[in-house]
Amino acid sequence: MSVQKEVKRITTHQLQTMKQRGEKISMLTAYDFSMAQIFDSAGIDVLLVGDSASNVMAGHETTLPITLDQMIYHAQSVVRGIKRSFVVVDMPFGSYQGNSSEALRSAIRIMKESGGHGIKLEGGSEIKDSVIRILSAGIPVMGHLGLTPQSIYKFGTYNVRAKEEAEANKLVEDALLLQELGCFAIVLEKIPSSLAKRVAKTLSIPIIGIGAGPHVDGQVLVAHDMLGINKEFKPRFLRTYADLHTIMTDAVTNYIADVKNRDFPNEKEAY
């Protein structure tokens, strides 16, 4: 009789251990059951239920329109598909900024209703009170600094952040603050590689990069970009590992042709 090997779940403690021993952390976005199941089976460490669902799933121009209810729906779907991965859920725009009580309510709803393992917030000192309140409830918090897409209208551009010394110094200060408050990890998005390296070396918690160079503790990409489903978005930091856009288009084209030509279904495919 074969003994089925027990799947060991990834935890915040394991992510910390991975940093300490120099093992890189792999992270991808996921928004639905089927993809989560595939990514989890492949061995991904962390799945981010990103507010990028607003773009790639709902077709919005920015991440701002997605609601808390919609994020919870996507997170529920992802959690049902995993056995091993650590699932982090983005708190959407408007669910935590400027009101720590609202932030705590939002975070509790995400954890209770989705079954996710932690939440992610964008920002540093300006969201300090929200981070404190959420952590006080025992909810793991991942930070997000650098390019913060929820602040796109403030920045006015998706260009590289923290190239100037003042913004770079604030980013380091914010990273240290988030660590001091008790965040278990931080995402750094689209900042100079040298700055990301400085943060990763200075902090003891895992630093995950997206467009932040190779000197951090792990990497995250949006799945639809990495898989080549989304053809519109081609930043320098993106490496595409498949061309699913072409594969899927060809499959659908062949299906249409077979239906039109009365080739599908054939006798073997009928009852």
C-alpha cells in the first residue's frame, strides 16, 4: 500500500527561514480555483490574490475600482484550490486608508470569509495606524512599497519610483517601520535594483521584488503577464514563460472550424 506524502503548508515562519538560509521565494498572482490549483501543484510558495484582478479579470484601467466583496470572492476561489501555498490577499483601495477601524473590519472580513492566510497593504508611515490595528488582531500583514498602483493618480505615472535620494531614503525608513511594526514581508515594486538590494540586506524579513532586480529574497509576477495571456503589458522586468494567448487563440479557432465543418462532434464523441 502506497503511503501518500503529507503536503507541508507554507507559513510565515517558513518564509522567514527561507530568507535566512538564502532560498529564494517564488510568488505569483492567482484569482480563481483552476489556476490556483495548477500553481499550487507546481510548487509555488506564495499566491497573491492581487487587486490586479481589477485589470486582468475585470478589464479596468486601474486597480482602484475593485471592491472588498470582489476581492473576497476571488480569494475564496483561490483558497479552495490550494494545499500548500501561502495565500496573501490584497486589501483594495478604500478599505484601509485613513481609518484604522475600517481597515481592521476589512481585514477581518477577508480572513473570516475567504480563508486566506494574510493580507497586503500599500504604503508606509501614512498607513501605520491601520497596520498596527490589523496586526493587533493576529492577522499577518505584508507591506508594499515603491510603485504603489492604488496611488497611481497621485504619481501620475507607472515609471520607476525612488530614483531620487529623498524618496529612496523615505522608502528605506518606511520598510524599517513596517518591519518594526511586525509585518512578515514586504513587496518592493519597480524601484532601482541597488535600492532593493540595500533594503533586503538591511531588513531581516523577506523582501519580494517585482521590477526590483535580483538582489531581493523572492520574486512576484502577475500570472496573466508571465503566461503571455495579456499581450498589452511588456515592461522591462517581465519575462514571459509561455504564449498562452496564441495557444488559446489557435485552440478556439480550430474548435470553431470543426463545429462549422461538422467535424465536431464525431461518432466517437456522441452517445
